[in-house]
Amino acid sequence: MSDIKAQLGARIKELRKSKNITQEELVELIGSDTNNLSRIENGKKFMSAEKLSKIADALNVDIKELFDFGHILSDDELKTEIISDINTLSTKQLKYIYKSIKNIKELD
């Protein structure tokens, strides 16, 4: 996920959800509309510095925290990271991961 608009949007959405704030609640706090926020969160629209500041204030975070998205990866990037990590595991660790994945799949 190299597009900064997509990364920033995903981070805003992540922070909003972690604080149990709906899109509707956030748009009321920042003086926007749901369609606009949805486009921001989906990486289709960028916002002004003023809007960024309002979002940070509404989420009660420093503005720099909005740009802390190094941990947000695309599905392909996640798979690549997981495979890379799996290749370094011991047999015991691999068996544990295998059992964990089976248990997770059973949750569906």
C-alpha cells in the first residue's frame, strides 16, 4: 500500500474504529459529510491541512499519529510478510501456527 492517500485513509479509519466512533459521529465533529469522509477513508480523496487537524482533534490524537501507518499493509504485502516469517520458524513453531490457523478457520 504505497499510495499515501490510501495509507492515510486506512489509518484514519483504523483510529476512528479503535475509538468506537462511527463515520456519522466523526463527520459531525469535523463539519463534513459521510460521503466525503468515506472517500477519504477509502483513499480516493485527500484533505486540507485544516481538515487533517480537525480529524486529529476529533480522534484525540496528535496530527503526526495520523501518518503512523507503517503497520498497515495490503493483503499481498501481508501474505509476503507471513510467508517470509514462516520460512524462519522451527518445526515446533510451524506446528503451532498450523494448529492456530485451523482454529481460526473453524471460527467462520
